[in-house]
Amino acid sequence: MTLSRRGLLAAGGAMGALATTAAAPGSAVAAGREHGPGRPAVRTGFERLAADGYRLLAGQKVGVVTNPTGITADVRHIVDVMHADDRVDLSAVFGPEHGFRGTAQAGGSEGRYDDPATGLPVYDTYLKSGQPLADVFTASGVDTVVFDIQDAGARFYTYIWTLYDCMEAAALAGKRFVVLDRPNPVTGRAALGPVLDPAFASFVGRREISQAHGMTVAELALLFDAEFLSDRPVQLDVVKMSGWRREDFFDATGLPWVPPSPNMPTPDTALVYSGTCLFEGTNLSEGRGTTRPFELLGAEGVDHRWAAAANGLELPGVAFREAYFEPTFSKFAGKTVGGVQVHVQDRAAFDPVRTGIALLVTAKATWSGFAWREDNAIDRLTGNTRVRTMIDAGADTDEVVGAWSKDLTAFRKLRREHLLYR
């Protein structure tokens, strides 16, 4: 039996319950690992799908869009698990940026090959969209495309746009699409930051969502389908997690962390990323080539004045340490640079996007060498020109943040309609 997205949301049977209802504590689905006093650990969409005997995929030739984060609680990869299980007909794998097995750095992929461990054909989706990506799905011979990738919670983290592109391509190719949910590692409490202006759409932001979206991948899939792909809706099913609460940071889930990309080594990185990734749009290092990417920021000639100015703002939940480091690659590779290390002291109070703006404002004020990248990449990251032009005009942090309040309020209202976890 195949149900549409709306059918799953309304269904009262076993499959509808699997797709939309978190298991009650003590049930067969929720039993097992625990985190916190008497609280069951989070079970991902894949674990719930497998526990249900893959009934949602019965009779289908299946392809999976995934990467190294597509693992079970005991750190087996879902492709290896499904390949060994006769209850599911796994026929292909689709790799995103960095590749299915994760061998490529930023801006790279693994290409087309046969996976040595399983023999399955692996197709490259990176930088493919629309009909060319639909042709890949058609050539693979699958009936259903399954998506299972850990997100980082930021609009410019490209896996959510791999999700968007694959949904659109699945509709073009007439394929069913199933999203297996995973936690937003920085909670699902709130949407923060500027909302993308469509004029600045790119692979680091296809559509009009906020810079920190506060949603899970399944919730984003529902939003994409209803709001942005409604002229060609995909046959979409989502499998919810059980045990996840919107206020959960990743370490509250009981799940193992796998770096979703080479420069996202820990959940701490994800915590700051939606703000400090803005430094990719400047001539300062965003910490790539260090053990603390996006937590270490700096450039040649920056000194103690930046940390002092940032600390002087008394931003909630965060402090800044004067820091010196030598990146091994990327900007300033092999050179000693000065800057700051971002130390989050109260995660609940910390606002990563406001902090990122404050760091841009204070960096420009304290270092005469500050410059935006010549290609104005900052506009693609923020989704508008206002952040750049306002900072250049001398606006302070409050003024820049206030400029997106109307758009953010509208997005928050839209977002609420697609939340699966209350």
C-alpha cells in the first residue's frame, strides 16, 4: 500500500502511525536505549522503518540518498544494513557533496562507481538538479528514493538543498520519495536570522527559509513540498523519529555523532555554524584547516582588540577568547593568524546568527584590513544585500538584526504549519 504525504498525515493504520506518531515510552518501538532518567533514547526514522519490517518500502526497488551520517545507533551504515536484509530491495545509492562514503573535501564528490562493500552502483548527485538529476534516478531503475542524511540546522548547509533538488527530480522522474528523519542537532526551538531573497538563490540557499531554520529534514521536506514544489508535488512519505523533543541538543539524543562533512567535526561546530559560517564571505579565516572550524576565526594582523570589542557587547551565552592559530589548509594556510575563539557558555541563551553579525561588525571596526570577498559571497550566505551594505554603512548589531524582523516573523508563521514535533 502506498500513501501520499497527506494520506500519511491522516492515516490511522500501522504505516500512518509509523510515519507521524512518536512511540510512547515502554512501547516496542521505544524500548531499548535510554538517555536521561527513565527517558528512551531518540530513535531515528530509519530505526523505526527497520523495526516495522520496511513495510513502507515493500515491493519497491529502492535507492538511498545518504552519506556517512546514515548510521544506526550501533554505528552500522544503513546501506550495509539494508543490503543484508531480504525484506528490502536496495538497488542503488546516491551520493551528495563529499560523497556517499565521505572521501571528498568541500566542493567535491566521489563520482560514479560501484561500492566495494556492497557492490551497489553509486551515483553522484552533487551539483545536479532538475531534469539531469531526474535522469540519474531514471537510469538507476529505482521506484522509490529514500533520503537519510544528518543536517546541521543552517540554510547554507547544502544537504537540505540536496533534499530539495532530489524531491524535485523525483517528481520529474515519477519516483516516490521517502524522508527518514534525524534530529536538528542545535534544537528545533526557533527560526533565526534573515530569510533568503529569491534573487540570491544558489546551492547554499535555494528557497525562502531563514538562516537557522529550526526544523528537521522531514519537516523541511513537508515545507518544500507544500510551499515551493506545489506545482509539481512529489509522492512524499516521511518517517518521524520517536523520543525527540524540540529543545533537545544533539547530546541529549543518545545518538552517535558522525561528522556530516569534514569541517563539521562535532555538535559544537554545528552550534556556532549558522552564524560564523558568514566569515566564508570575508577575507578572514573561518577556521578551516584547524581542529576547531567555525569556532576559530582570524586573519594576519588581527589582535586582542577584536575579542575585547566582541566581549564588550555582552552577548548572551557566549564569550570570546583572543586566539592565535595556523591553518593547515584553506585561507592563510601555514601562516600564524590572530583572532578569536568562540566559547558558547549557555546554549539555551546563545543566538548564533546574532553572534555572527556582532563578530562581523566588531571585526570591521577593529581591523583595518577587513574586506568582503570580491564575489560578494556574503550576499549568498545571508540571502540579501542588506547585511553587507548596512555593516559597510556603520550599522550596529541591533540595527542589522532588526532589519530582517518582518520577514522572519512571516517565515516563523509559515514554518509552524509543517512542524511534526511539538
